[in-house]
Amino acid sequence: MQKVQLTLTDEEAAILKMQAARFGYRLSRYVKYLISDAVVRLPAGEKIVMPVDDGTIPTFKPSKRTERALRQAEKEYREGKTRIIRSFSELDVEA
């Protein structure tokens, strides 16, 4: 893992802060989100960076662990254990 330090102009920071606020994120979390959104993890743990203007997104078969998590989530949904979240602020509130 590496730490990255960025210097933004006031205008850049203001724009990113406005976009981050739409997701309920702080600036640093939003920048990390933007970076992670551009990185695709391959099954072997290898990483590639997709070209932004390419328009293609590779798909991979989910791992067994992910498949189990999906089945568990579907089961909980059918059992009525899920709820609708209308804003990010509701994520920290227990049902």
C-alpha cells in the first residue's frame, strides 16, 4: 500500500467537494473512490487500469466467497431483513 499526497487548486478542491457531498463523502474518501473506480482487479489479484475513454468493462466470474455472500444477501432479502436506504446518512443508523 502506498500513501499519495495531492495538491489541488482551490477551484479543483471546491468542485471535488461538491461532487463528494452528493455521495455523503469527505474529499479524501471521494478521491479514493474515483481512483478505485478506475482500477479493475483480475482474478489472480493482478491489477490493470482501464482506459477512461475506452468504454469497455471486463467481466469475470465471481469467486466462491462472493457467490456465497450473494446467496446469503438474496436469502435475507426474501426474508424481509433488508430495508430501503434513501440517503447515505441512513447507512450508520441501525434498523
